[in-house]
Amino acid sequence: MIDLSLFQQYGPALLRGLGMTIFCWLVGTVFAMALGFVMALVQRSVKAWPVQWLLRAYVEFIRGTPFLVQLFVLYYGGPMLGLRLDALPAGLLGLTIYGSPYFAEIFRAGLNAVPVGQIEAARAMGFPPGAIMRRVMIPVMLVSALPALVNFSIILTKETVILSMITVPEIMFETQTMMAETFAFAEATLVLALFFWIFVEAISRIGRRLERRATHYLLERS
Amino acid sequence: MALTTTTNAASARLENVSKFYGEFQALKDVSLAIPPGKVTCLIGPSGSGKSTLLRCINFLEEYDRGGIWIDDRLIGYDAVGGRKMAPGRLREMRRDIGMVFQQFNLWPHMTALQNVAEGLERVKRLPRAQAQRIAAEALAKVGLGDKTGNHPSRLSGGQQQRVAIARAIAMQPRIMLFDEPTSALDPELVGEVLAVMKQLAAEGMTMVVVTHEMGFAAHVADRVAFMERGELVAAGTPAEIFGNPADARVRAFLQSYNDRNAFDVKAG
């Protein structure tokens, strides 16, 4: 039977774990998106081959290796290269690095899909480059890119559990502690599964709302 | 409001303009004077370089040799030293040059009003309320005063092109470039766009129009330039070009145009 009394003891730790998971996801996703966007911009505008080659290599390397391995390289291998990070900063940096190439590819494809004539119209009027990006390219790009951005953000929620392997006290770490101390596998894993389900559901609802906002002009009826 | 009449129309001067795509020479030493306050039509077969030449005038297309002056300012390159012009100075010159594209190129996420107001806000740095007031005026001028809240997806092709013209004139350009403005339109929508262009011409706007509408070129243009294979073959008044063209290539082009558009009923 499910023993609810366990949650009196472990409730606070689990709640802190939930908070930590949401925090790690939010920070990791925002930074990964930001880095990915910058990568996509550089890839568009800096045509020098060493830069292109480096970006390509970075994308292929990160996409070609498991997140757990990257995290171990960063956290355990880092100190040997002079990069000594605590678990949490290492985890956040890891998520940023892991997510950035995927986001970069989404942004790259999205920006390439902006009709060139719409950009030319702004250039011909004398728009500064920043205004072209903010007012024309990003809104038009989001129409096609939003579903993929939301999708990968959801994938990242589930990658956060890997941070438990380097002792970041997120929800997976806390449930494992609970299981190790009580052997209450059913209670602990049920909480874990339920949480992620609700978490992801919330994100996809927000995502759908953003999509509706970005594409409202395609849906409006006269 | 200065949206009504053009008082300070610019002239343009093209001298020996050449453009290469690798080995291929798209423009061959084209020289053409564009008088202020007049309509100059560029005609000729597809691929003759008309659009390329037009796009060189605001440097959307970079020419490689020769020079293009708007009034007496060289565009695209520094007058001294011949280096590529600083982006800020090019932007400043482009403010005076309106452009209308074959595919309209409106911004789909903005209403008609915002499409027109956007340049006033971002380029001329007008406050939003003032930009929207001028935008509404420009839309009214092209006969779309009742469509300000529509997104481009809710407008016909002719209406979209008129919004695009309003977007250009709201910036109070001193010269306007039209790149086949009616070529993407259904035949029954061509008239409304040409009517707006005629109105602009009557107000004394300097206009350069790449067009396949020979009727418009014949009736509205002050000067007609005929291009073929990247060369300017002939330039003159409509009467000179359409009446009795001296050049055989112009004659052949017009002959084939007439054959396609003749109303002769098949005999028998």
C-alpha cells in the first residue's frame, strides 16, 4: 500500500527538489536558447570558414555525445583543465552547453525561412539591422520555429534529472535519497512521474498560447 | 501635410553601371539620366537586367563599376577612394528612396496601419501616435482608409500592393522605384494599382518603373528605356520608343508584345 505518512517526513525535501528542478530547467533553457540564438546569428553573418567550421564541429560534437558524458567531462574532468565548478553551476552550464546546438539549429532554420523580400523591404527603407531583427525577422521566424522550440524545451525538462548524477539536489536526487532511506519505491517514483507530467503539461499549454499569439494573424477571420 | 504633393523630387544619374555575377555580366555600362519629377519606365524582355538595374539605384543590388548618383550624391560607395559606403550613410540615403516590390513584401504579422507606421517609428523615430496618424493618412490616400486594421492575409493582391505604396510614400521619399509592381496581380486588380501610380506621377514624384505594362509606359511615362541582355538599347520619349523605334531589337520586342495582346478575331 501507498504510505502517505512518508511525505510528512520527506515532503519538504521533495518540494525543495521540485523547486530546484524548475530552477535548473528555466535557467538552462533560457541560457541555452540565448546561446543557440547567438550561434545562429554568427552562423548567418560571419562567413569566415574557421568560424563556420568551429560552430559546425561544436554542434556535431554536442549532438553526438550523451548529456551524462558531457556533464561528467565538465564536472569531473573540468578541474584537471583548471575549471573547478560546484555541482549547481556545473549543472546549469552543462544544460546550457547541451541545449545550445539544438536551439541553434532551430533558429538557423527559422531565420532562413524568413522570406528575403520582407527583409529587403526593411533594408530598402533604411531600417537599422537591430530593428530588422526585432521587428521583422524574429516575429516571422517564431511562426515556424515556436513548435520546435517548445518541443525541445520539453525534452530539456527531462534531461534535468541527469544533474542528480553530479549531486545537484533536484527532484530526482531527493527521490533517490528517499528511496535509499525508506525503500518506498512506489511512493517516491509516483511523485516523480506525476510531477514531470504536470510540469510538461504546463509548459505545453504555455507553448500553445505563445503559438496562438505568434500566428494570430494567420488565423483571424474577417 | 506634405503627403499630398512632392515638392523636392530628386533626380538620379547612372553612369557606366556594370554588374557581374561571377563571369556573367548582368549589366553592361548602362548610362541613364532620370529627370526629377518625371516617370521613367524600364522595359524589355525577362532577364534583360531591368530589375537588377533598378535595385542598384538603392544599392539593394551592389553594382561593381560605374556610378549612381541621387541628386549629386553617389550611392553605395564613398565618392573619394571608392570604398564601400558606411552602413549608416547608406541607410540615410535610402530614406529618400521608396521602393515597391513585385511581391509586395508586406510584413505579415502587422496590420496595414502598422506596416505603414513601422518605418516612421524605426527609421524616422516618430512617436507612435504621430506615426500612426501619418500612416492612416497614407492609407487613405491609396484608397484603403477602411482597411487599416487588416493584416495582409486579409487583403487582396491589389490592396496589398497599395499598402506597400502607402508604406513607401509615408516616408516622404524623393524618388520611388517600382519593381514590376503589377506582375504578381490578377489582371482585374492591375488597374487599381496603376491608378495610384498615375496619381503619384501627377503630383510630381520622381518614379522609375520596371514594367511589362506597355499601356502604362506609353501613357504615363515621360521617358522610356529599353534594355536587353544587360544593355541599355534605346531611351527616349514614349513616342520615340513606341511610335517608330529606330532599333530593330525594340521593334521585335514590341511586335511580339502586340501579337500577344492583339484582339484580332481568328478568321474563318
